[in-house]
Amino acid sequence: MAYDEYLADRVRQTLKSKAAKFIEKKMMGGLCFMVDDKMCVGIIKNNLMARISPNLYEQYLTEEGCKQMDFTGRPMKGFVMIEPAGTDMDDDLDKWVQRCLNFNPMAKSRKKK
């Protein structure tokens, strides 16, 4: 299992409930949900990967289950990982997905135009 299928289903339902148009891409050994051709939220193993405002990064790191996203030995500012304790409740997952959607219009796209 590369990523938690149950968490993926919960993220899909949450995005659908918010009328967010998204596509799914397998990447980084997990699953990424793209909104407006930008990485929005994803799943790596059993953790939620959230793309959030860099201005709120330090504040969010104080929340339960939230930690730095660190693949290369250097934390990626604007991206955090939320462990299962921070997404077990539907309200908590909804909160994190909404934060990602709130930042998405300001996020830069990597797609070449």
C-alpha cells in the first residue's frame, strides 16, 4: 500500500462536498489532488500532505499531528504533513482541506503555459 485508500476516499468526498473541481495524480509515492492545475492536498502513506499559506506555516505546526514536510533533509515551507491523529475526525480533515483550498488561488503553478 503506497497510500491510505480510506483517507483518499475521505479527501475525495470532502473536496466534492466543497464543489472543488480536482484531478488526481499519483506522485511522490502517494496521491495528489490537483485543483486548478496546482498541487492542493495529497496523501503519502497514511499522512495528509497539505499545501498551506507560508504565512500561516509556523502557526499550523503547533496543531495536533502537524509536522514539517521534509523529503530532502530540508523542510518545504508552505507544505506540512498531518499524521492520522490530526485527521481522524471528519471536522479536522475538513479544516485541513479547506485551508488548502483557501491557499490554492494564491499558489503558484508549476505547469508551463
